[in-house]
Amino acid sequence: MVMKQNEKQIKFYKIILLVIVIAVASLLYDKPMLVSAADVAETKRNDKLQSVSEEMLEQTDSWMIKWHSAEDMRELPGVTIRKEQKETAVQEVVPSDPGVDITYWLSQLAEQSDITYIHPNLPVHVLQQDIEQQLEKQAKVAAVAAPTTRPNDPHLEKQTYLRQIGAFEAWKTVREQTELKIAVVDTGIDLNHADLSANLIAGYNVLAPNKLPQDDNGHGTGVAGVIAAAGNNGIGIAGILWNAKLMPVKALDQNGDGTERDLGEGILQAVRGGADIVVLSVGLYEHSPYMEDIANYAEGQGVLLIAAAGNDGQQLGGRIAVKYPAAYPTVLAVGGATTDNKADLRTNSGPELDLIAPWKVYTTKLGGGYHYDEGTSLAAPQVAAAAALVWGQDRQMKPYEVRTLLKQTARDIGSKGHDNLSGYGLLQVDLAVKAKTKLDHREPNNSEKSASKLPLQAKEQAELSNSVDQDWYYVEAPYSGEVVLKYEAILPKGKSFDPVVVTQLVNGKVRQSETVKTNGKSITFAVNEGKHHFKIAFANPKSATKQAYVLTNQFRMKADRYEPNDKMSQAYVLPPRTQQVVGNFHKQADRDWYVVEFKHHGELTISLSTDTVRIDPSIAVQRSTGKLTVYDKQGDGKTEYTPVIDVAPGRYYIRVYNAVSSEASATNGEYKLNMEYNRTYSDPNEPNNRSQDATTLKRGVEHLGVFASSGDSDWFTFRLDKDSTSQINITGIPESVSVKLELFNKKMTKLQTTYSNKQGTLNTEARVMQSGVYYVKLVSDQSFDHQFYRLNWSYEHLVAGYRDVSNHWAKKEIVALTNRKIIQGMGNYRFAPDHSITRAEAVSMIVKAYKPIATSAAKRKFTDVTQQHWASQSIARAVAQEWIDGFPNGTFRPDQPITRAEMAALIARAEKLQLFTPYFKPFSDVAISDWYAPVLHTMKGAKKIEGDASNQYRPKGKASRADFAVLLYRYVVEK
């Protein structure tokens, strides 16, 4: 969606004082205010001031202001300029005074009439896919005889994706491209990699301009290897381009993170450096007018942008969307393909997707090696390399023509033509390097029946081949809204523009017809959800010949039926009942306000869901006499919930907005605001006034109740099938009310009595109870039905006398060592397996396990271990055995947690292990020179310890009681 905002649409944050006056007055009068026409005009501008949220301020530390032109750029009072991009008339700025009120500062910026927009400098991240270990094995494929064009790189057989895209066949035609420059805007490239260095040219480091663009993450190096690992050099792998000019541009840090400004600056530096193609394996879900300006500028300079679509397809399902910048019309969006030539469902799909290429590759690795990697980040560079091979054969082509050629030669693997899962199909390099761009690859589409699908948010090339030619298209509108078609004729020198007529048809009937008399004109058509046909033909067939053109298609949602409701004073009135509201955010920084007038006490639960990941749902609720409470914890595309809200008679305001950014752009997608309201509190467990009518308690289920009268009693029952600890917790009791709980066994013998406290809670102590049936009686000293009490019952089966190990991963070892009286609990029937183990606890377990003979040697004394210390004897024995020692200052620090490395060393000394010096790292986070390396190497060799999935041991991490018990068990019991 393109946001070319005029001055009326983009000014924001003006005159904060008026906003405050309006908001305060609205609260005081508890009803919408009546204001003058002048006031309304002012508040339309002021309303954007509300969009500076706490979440937004946490996301950014700088802002980007777009001027009308580079000539307008200047210094402003109170503003410090960090960077300037004159090509796009953008400045990155921060307040000169760090302590300034940011909303006031932004409002002052908005007063400048020649500023187009102010946009937060949001974070971006590489699109990296986690690689599972099984990817390390790759099936071998049969060799293809091509003696003169097959490179001699030894790992070529692991590059199975090359055969999928026809690279071997393409190499018979062309294998290198050193006339074009390909920029990889990423984490940098390993400048010393033997398989890349020959193909690298001077680059740029956006993060540290005085330093080389050396990769410190590995992502950019992997991308570079796919494009141009040196081919036929006898080492490693072969890139799709054997010889190339690869420009490393470092815009992301060692974690793969950066900002929009960094990414935009990286693209601009690539353009300034003469890049012809820019590869972007990075993305975000928020539409950014700044990034779109950068993309359009690059296109205008004749630079082709290629970007990864994203890797969240399976995770997000139907809410998925192509990430930006791939989703912009001037950027070639690339998804992933499986090894059997199908669309990989992990790809971010959508109408903006252009092509797919293999998801899994074998490529260069930071530090000089090679590895398997996967994701759309590795699919995009395959398309970039193909574009270079194609473009190098005809340097007169425009970026859109290169895009068209790659799309028209793709292997259609989905529904005919374009589809959201695979775009136009699977990249085929061999066909692309042999083909010529068809001015209109959609032909025949000369009738409504043969109409070609026009993807949303796309820029497509076509041609009216003669005076009577007609080009028919259809658009599938996902919602009601507007389709904006921009017709740009491609005119040879000296050729004048021939006007055309664009006609919209629905069910065969003309709905709208417009004549394009000036080249580059955009026409807006109202559409309902569904299929709409469009016909393009010459306005004056007798005088026209033929005309190539580029057609840009954009879709904008129609405002929902609740608009205008952008302010509290404009809140749309909803009835006080359970209901669903379907709305959208059809404009920048859209806020939707609703108001409900409740006449009775009740219970309200609100949820806000969305059908697109481009929306981060945020709910805020405010009683007319209270404060606004925000609920925004779930993130992009995920449903947001409020807790149960106890409502009293009165007016409640509800605000919803897209929290992906304080100035979120208009988004094609809907939200569903679900309100569940219960008018009165009735006890769902009644009748339960007698033991024989008792409600059965279930663990994990919250039981709600009220007391209809002071004599009301509520009975509950539960059954334990094993000896367990049991506990009851009750909340929601009014402070003025006293509730008594009585516990009985099956014979109705009273076992326990507990009263609620002044804080409105009642908690029974955890007690050991034998298997059987029990009853709970609740009595209140007065009635209350304006809120629920909330009863939660929990139990934990006892295992070896503990209540917290029945489902623990170390249960077997803990039970075994307990039975041997080597370990014991922490009190209250708990072992606390996940608590850090202290030096005193570890020594106590060791001594009980190995039972060292007491020595008559003089005991070393520690200032912090007295004879009365519970572990003093164990400490003395362990020190005498030289299993452990104190610290130079004479302390032992018995309560200090031990590390995982210290745990292993302590047990190794007690076990008197013969240690072996490692010649390689036993774990990825353990160096050979580390003091504990021999211990860990020896124990790993004996299969007593292991690392996690990434082969890390975390030696400096704190050891838990469970960790210690398991390792001790493996030596004391298993041996």
C-alpha cells in the first residue's frame, strides 16, 4: 500500500494544549463535547498527538522527518540532526534536550508546513531461519555431464538447489557477470573468506563508516555465497555467478538487528556506490513511508531491489503477510520452495509475492567454512544472481523489465498465473538467460473470459499491441475499498501519448469508466469484496498504433461503518450486551473509540483479534471517572485479551488501535472486537448449600461464587487418588466481608478452619492428605453479589515425600538419591529441583554420597562457617579431602550458588577421575584453555554430561539442585 500523503493527511502533533482541554472537559462532563467548527479543524490535527505511546517510545530513540524537497531541509531549534539523506529529503533527528517532553517536541516539529511526515526509526532484523541438525545430511544426486561448464568445486553435490532452478543448464550460456554491481545490504560479508574474496569490491559500513563492512553475524556471508561464491576454483562451492562484483554493505549489527534508518542508508550507499542490484534479506511487518520512499528512489535510479518475503508462514497461518520492503510494488518479493518444487508453507505468502526459489541451500559460513542454511533469506539471493545474468546480456533493460522477464520465465507450480503461495512460480535461471522480455506476457487476455489476474500492490508491464487491442484484467478485492490503477505508458523518443480508457465491470456490467488523458494518471475505483474486471483500450483507436505500459495496482480499505470515531468525544455508542464489532484501521495512526453505558453491575471480558500480522492489536479501557488502562502484551497478529473486568453502572470507553507503531500506516486487514458481558452475578454452582449438593472442585479451574445472603453456605468436594498436598486459595472477597472455610473428611470430621484476611483473600496452608474424599464449606458473615469470589484448588502428588517432582525431568534421579538418604528436601514437602544449589548443599550431598573417612588433621576454619552451621561437618570433611576449598579472605561462602562447571569439578574430585586434556572444544561455549575444559571433556567422553541442541554447556550458568542430583546419580548409582 503506497502512502503518498498530502499536507492535509500527514501533519500531526499540533497544539497539545487544546487536546488536553478537550480530553479533560470530556471526562468532567462524561459526554461528548460540542465544539465549534474551528475547534474541530484544530483537533483533527491535534488528535495525532495521542499516538505517541509508551510502547513506541521504548522502540525508538530517533525519528525521521521527510521534507517536501531537499531544498527545504534545514536545522530547527531544539533539534539535533544525526544523519541526512538528501536523495530522499530525509533527516534522522533527536531532541537536543534529552529531558524534553517528547510529545511537545514532536508537536513543534509538526508545526513546520514543509515537513511531509515524521516517522519513528523502528528496529529491523534479518530474516533468519533456525536450522535443525537433520539438515546436515543431504541426499546425493546424480552428476550431469557438462564437462566444459560444470565447475570443479568439491561441495557442488551438496548444492542441490542449483539443479532445481536450472543453474547447470544456464551455465552453458552464461556463468559470470562482472559488469554489474550487486550490493548485499545485510550484516556485512566475511571479507577474508577464500571462496568470496575474489568477487568482492569496495563496500560500506553504515554502523561504523570508518570500518570495513566485515560480517560479525554470518547472515550476510551466507547470502553472498549463494550469489557469488567463486566458481570453478577448486574449493568449496560455486555461486550462481562464478565471477561477479559483490558489494558488501553492513547495515545490521552482530545480532542481525538494525533500524529503518540504517537499512535505508544502506540502500542509498549501495545506489551511491553504483550498485545495479540490491539484495535485502531483512524485513518488518509495519508499512514505512520512509522505506517506501527509499525503494521508489532506487527504482528511479535504475536499481533493482530484491527482498525476502519472510519465514513465518506456518507460525502465523491465515494472518500471514509478506514483509516489507518485499511487499512494496517496486521490490521483487521472493519466497521459498521445497526440494520437490512446491511452495514452502513456511514462507510469508500474499498477493505481493513475485517468485519462489529453493528454501534450503549449502553456502559459505563466517570464518571460512560452509554450512546448510535455509529460509527466504537464501531464496532472495538466488533471484538476485539470476537477475544479474539476465540483465548483463541486455544493459538497456529497466528494473521492471528484469522483474517481468524473471516472472514470465518462472515455472508455474500453483494455480495458473499468479497465486499467493508461489507468486508467478519457481525461478528458472536457464529459461531466463535465453528469453527475451515479452512486452505483454499475459496475452491472450483480449476478453473478459481470458482476463489475467492482476495481483494487489503490484507493478506489471504490458502492451496494447495494436489500435484495437484490449487488455483485460481482474482483481480479487479481499475487502470493500478502493482499487487505484496507475497507467504509465513507456514511450519511445519522439512518440506522443495515446489516451486510453480504463473500464471497471462487475458481473459483465460497466460500473465506472475513466479516460487517461495524461501519462502517469491514477484512477480510483470503488470495489466490494470479490472479483472485479478491468478493461484497458485506446480511447481513439483510429489514431492509435501500439503502446507499452506499466500498470501499478494498489488497494485501500474502505472506512468501517463506525467512523468517524477517532477521538473519545466521537466514540461510537454500543449497546450493553455481548457482541462483536468488525472494524479496520483504514488510515494512518487510526484510533477507534467505542463507548458502552452499563445500567447494572456485571462482568466484562474484551478480546481483540485480527486477520493479519500487520496489525498488533491493542485494547484500552477507561471508565468515565477513571484512568485509561492499556492491554497490549501479545504482539503482531496475536489476539489481545483483557482480564475479567467488574463493571458498575456507568459509562465505559474502549479504544483499539494498531500498536505496531504509534504512527502505523493504513492496513489492509480487519479486527474483531469481542465483548462478553454478564449483567448480574449469579452463583453458577447453586444449589450447593448442603454437603450432598457439593460442587466438585477441579485443579486448574477457577470456581466463581457469590453469597446471596448472610446465611448462605457454599459446599465443595474433591477427591485425592494418592497421598498429596492440598491447598485452597480464594480471592475477590470484599474487604468488609469475612469468609470462613471449614475442611472435612468423608466422615465429616472437621480437619481445618481458616478465615479470610483484610485484603480479601483466604489461603489454606498446604497440608499432606491421604487419598480419599474431602468436603469444603464456605460461610460469609454478610451477603455480596456485586463481585465474584474466586476459588482455586490445587494439589500435588507426593513422590519420595516431595510435592514438586512428580512431573519433573529429574524425578528418577531425585527419588533414587532420596531413598539412599543422599539428598533431602527444603521443607514444606518441596525439593525445589529448579532452585540454584549452594556450595553448602552441594558439599552436603557429596559427603553423604561418598562418605569420606573423618580425618584427624587440623580442620581449616572459615569466618562464615561456625560449628553451629548445619553443614559445618560436611564442609570440614570435603575440605579435608581437597574436594573443595574456601576463598583467600578466609570465607567459604556456604550460601553462594555453584556454577555448572564447579559442579562437574566437585564431583570429578570426589570421584577421583583421571582427566584428559581436550584437543578440540568439548562444547561450543567451552574453550580448550578454560580451567574446566579437561573435566567437561572427560565427563562428556564418559557420556555423563551433554550439551543442548546447539552444543552449549553453559559452564558459567548456575547449577540447579536437579542438575546436581542427576550428575551425582550418574556417578554414584549408575556406575
